[in-house]
Amino acid sequence: MLSGVYQLPCIEGSGEFLVDKKEQGLVQLRDLNKIRGELSVRFLENVKNREEAAKSHLDLKEHISKLELEWGSCDGAHDMDKGFEVLDVLKPHRNLDDLTISGYPSVKSPSWLESDWLRRLKLICLRDCNRWEVLPPLGDLPLLGTLEVRRMEELKALSQEFFGHAGFPSLERLLLERLPKLEWCLVDNDKVLQNLRHLSVAGCPRLRSYPTHPRTLRHIAVLDKEKIHFKLQIDSFELSRSFCHLVSSSFHVLRSHHLESIEDMEIYVNCLVHMPMIVFHNMKSLKKLKIFGIDEQNNCSVITTLLGENGCPVLPLSLKCLALEKCYLQPSSFSKLLNNLSSLETIRLSKCGSLEIPSLPTTGKSAPIEDAETVGHLYL
């Protein structure tokens, strides 16, 4: 912790600085230009004014690679105005790789994020900035590989201004979480997000249309309600594998993506919706499908969501493994689901009740599975 060390100008290493109202505040950082690695500056709401913030001389600290700027509780218009004045002069050195802004109380972006000053940035995380309405043109940062935007109540749109002229040329990972008012204002533009591999969206109910994404996309996660165990799976998943992870009420998202390379898909059924043929039409590589009925009170057949308007199955012929959990099955619809799946090798059932597997073209026989708390397997 660096608070109170303003008399040690030669200090080196990473650190955390806590702004104290009773001491000299950010002035204590003025001569600590040998700090290297990571620097976290917390309780920025205690900074008295723009002049005090400017004396920290963050732009002279060239050895900092990772910077976090954090505000605590802020209320009222005064904190909003002062917050902008403080952040606007806390311009980091242009060598910065990783930037996190947390709890920022103002509406406007700092001028140094509106420009190309931080051209070397590789990661940006913006979180709990509840008044921030319009994001700066982050798409013009040439090396930005990861962008996380979390819990920003007033953020309204990801527009052309946000994508800039370059459209995020290096971005591989985009995470949008708990943004209740957010909408896309740029749709079906194949010149943006050209290298996106991982798209994760949680708690963004107004995101009804998505940009057309490139064939580089390997992991899609769209969740209506944030679940911790979902998040862990997302964070630990290897991006080199083809994977898609979503809840059933977000099937509309799939229609605007290139899905030819998706091999492994998980669906969490939080509501009964019919998936038209177009959802799986391009999923010619799908080999493994898992369906989880996350609402235990649901006594309707989940499988009916996988049947087209004429009762025909919509699953791709490439499917080899089908796993169902808490899916309350009707034998007739399950039989239709399995028709024409000539490549199917394995069916796994968990907590689906008693079920008799119907005769299949590949086996010519039926096999009963008594299923309570255990998992049943059928290898074809």
C-alpha cells in the first residue's frame, strides 16, 4: 500500500494507493515515477479537485503496465462534475497495457479516451459506472484484445461512435454484463469485430439485434440471468474449441452468426420457445448437444422446442452425442426428435423420468432407461 509514502520518491514495484481526505491525497503520487507493474488508485471520490488530481502526474509513470482507477460511493451532481474533472486529468502514460475504471460517477468520457492516446492498450474493463451514457470510440484502439463492460445502468447504445473508424481490428473477447438499457445501433456490419472469438452477454434484455460476426467466433454465451456456475464455465473455457452456450429465450441471437464451426453446444431452457429450422441450418459441424431444463417446476416437454412447425426434427445430421437433463419427455416427441439422426452414437439422460428409447435406423432395437437421480447412457 502506497498511502503515506510521499517522502519515498524512489519506491519501486506494484502498489495500491488509497486516497485519504485528511492527507495530501493524490499529490503523494507526484514523484513516484519508478512504480512499475500494477497500480490501483482507490477512493477517488476523496480527491478535492482537478488541481490535486493533476499533481499525481500519472502520464509520467511510464513503467506502469496495468492501472485501476476506482471511485467508492458518490452522490449528487457535484460528485458527477468533480468525477469528470478528476478523471480527465488522470491521463495514464501512453505505454499502458491494461486499464480498469470502476465506479466512475460522471456521464462523459475523459478526453484521453476519446483520442488515440492509449494506442497500446490491450485490455479495458469498465464497471459500476452507473451514469456513463455513451462510450468513447474504443474501436479505434489498434491492439485492444479484450473489452469488458459490466454493470452500467445508464449505458444506452453501442453506436458507430463506439466502433470508430477501425471497428475493433484486434478484439477477440467482448463481455457485456448487466446493462439494462443497452441496445446495438450498428447491425449487419461485416467490417467490425473481424477477429472476435468470444462473445459473452448477461443481463442485457434490450439487445435484440446483434452485429454480423466473423467466422473467427468460437464461443457465444448469452444469458438472460447471471448464474455463477455459468460464469465459471465461460471463464475457464478454452477459446480454441468451438463452443456455444446460451439460454433458450435467446435463440434469436443465433440467427445472425456464422455457426458452421460450432461443434459443442449447451442450451439452458428457461422458457418454452420453438426454434425454427434456421437456428440449426448452418450448424453442419455440430457433434455434441446438451440440453438442461433449469426450471424444475416445468412439466411440459422441453423436446417440443426442438421440433419444427410440422413436427419434424430440426437437429443437424452431424450430431453424434445428445445429453438431456431435467427434460420432461413425451415419448412421441422424443421419437420424432431422433428420426434421421444417422450419425448419433450416444444418448445421455439425467433426471428425465422413465423413458423407452424408440427403435432407431442405426440399431433396430429399443432400450429402456429407468432414470431417477442417476444418469442413463445408451450407446448406439
